[in-house]
Amino acid sequence: MKRNIKGTFNRVPNGNFLKKSETKDDFPEAWFQIGGNKESSWNFKHEPWDMSALKISNNTAIRAGIIQSPEASLGIDNVKEWIIKIILKADRPNAQAYLRIYPISSQGDVAKPWEYRFGAGLEQEQFQQVISADYDVDFLRLETGILGAGSLCIYKIIAYSLSPNRMKRRVKKPKQEILYINSIQTIGEIIKPIQLATPIPLKIPVNVQAHVNADVRNLTPIRDKVQIFGNSQVPIATSVSGRVQVEINGHGFHESLEEVTASETISSTITRDISALLRCSFAVCNFGCNLAYVDTELSPDGIHWTAEDNPHEVGPGKLVIISPKKFLRYTRLTYKAENLTSLRIWVQAQN
């Protein structure tokens, strides 16, 4: 997957980490920290000769990475085909790295992110992903990092389009030669389409014979059928043959499970987008021998978090159900314990 990228035009602002942030010297400009916990670290190595890198050290089961600032999101204009490249190196073989792409419309609405995973190794490698954006997407916000415990060095993040407009301008269509005639003798002389200089009346006799059978009667719903044809201008979906397509909506069920170990350090579960879910609840079972404390957190953007209520106690061998009372787009569960104890956390939801 390695490839020479010299000369590639990069559309990602500060994608090679050569510029330091004006407000935070130990972090590159146009990037934010995301995920991890209090023990995770982000170390910025700034070199002036194209050797800058950002090292992420993570010791939790959740992801830890970097995300573009909203102002630095990738503007895609009218070009919808793009290629994203990331140059990475891990501290162990087959470390799980990820790439998240958040599509943003012209109105500022952020859709559910596209997520891709890669197996990074001990040597510096380049990973690439080709994407195709919808017509209503104007910006792409990039996020990358490591899934689970380990260390990951990020050297470059590159993006460029696959359909440059300048290539289209160089294509020249050949001119078509138009032939003109003033008269014709017979119809048989026309062997290919031509353009006439002036209209020429053709007097060709035509005889038509047809038999028409008409059945005029009252229509009944049992004997007669009606097909409804629609198009893009009416709210009726039809098949190619003109039949109405009916979509039946019902309740959907979603479930996920996490096995974690609670300690004196506050940790959190995987971040979940619950904007499309009608109901969502957490169930926490303490399989250890020590008391644990859990609480729900909510966030409007997946970056800024706030606790919803006071922590809930989960005694040894007990099962506690927690349902968020307030609504924001993203939610997660935080947990800790006085001593090490094992927790099993269910997330069940309906839409």
C-alpha cells in the first residue's frame, strides 16, 4: 500500500503538521484532541523540514485521536470524488487505526460519519481510502486515531480530488461537417441523416386501414384495475412498470455490549449517536466484588460533554438500569470504582 506521494496537491489544512497552534504550542494548528481519557496523551513533535508528527498514547478500550476544527473542514465544492491518504506508524503489529469522515451540508447539518479501519504496523505506512460524496455535501470533516490501547504516530493527512476541472477543459470535440442539398429525386437517395437548406414538400400518398373495438361500460373495483404512475415531482414512489411501492415502517431494535474493568480512574464507554433512536437505555451489571459508580453524559457534538445526573451506585452482583432523561445527539456512560471490579454494560434502543 506504500506509494510515492511527492508532488501531490494536499487540500487538508496543515495536513503535514508543520504549523503550531497560536493558542497551544504543543499541538498543531487546525486540529483538536478527541476521545481517550485523563491518562491518554498527545505529543506533538514539531520539525521545520517536513518531519513533524503527532504521537497518541492510549490505554483505554475507547478511541483516541484528532479531529479537524470546524473552520478547517475540507471544502469539496462541486467535486464529489476524493481520495484520503494517511501516513501512520504504530508501536505494535496490526494496531487498529481508524478514519472517520463527517459529511456536512451547506446548511451546516452533520450526517452520521463514515468510518474506515486499518491495521497499522511497526514501520511507517501509507493507507488510502477513495470516497464519493453526495450532491448535497459541501464539506468533509476528518478524524483519525487509534482504537483501543496502544501508541500511534500520525505523520501526514492528505486529501485531493480525483476529477480535476482543468482536465475537462483540454478535451476538444471535433467539428461536424454539415452538408446541404437543394433537391432530391426519390426517397431512396437518402441513405443517412442530412440537414436541408430549405423545407422541401414531399407529396407521398398514405393509406391507413384499422379496426377499433371499444368497450364502453361502468368500471368496477373487482373486475377493473388502475395503475398509478408517478415521477420525481409527486410524492408517489413507483416501479418501472408503474406499480406503487409501499414502505412499511415498524419498530427497530438495536443492542450492543461492552465488557469493561472499573478502577479509581473515571473512564467512559464508546460514544453513540442516538439522534435517530426513539428510546435508549443502559443496563449495568457488576460482576466484581467492589462497589462501582456510573453516570450518563450527553454532548451536542461528540467533543464537549456534561453529566446528566448524580452518579448511580452499582453494588456487587447488582443490575442497574439508566435511561437518559434529557436529549442531545451523542451519549456515553462514565464509570469508576474504589477498587478494580468487572462491569458488563448493555445498550438497548428502539427506533
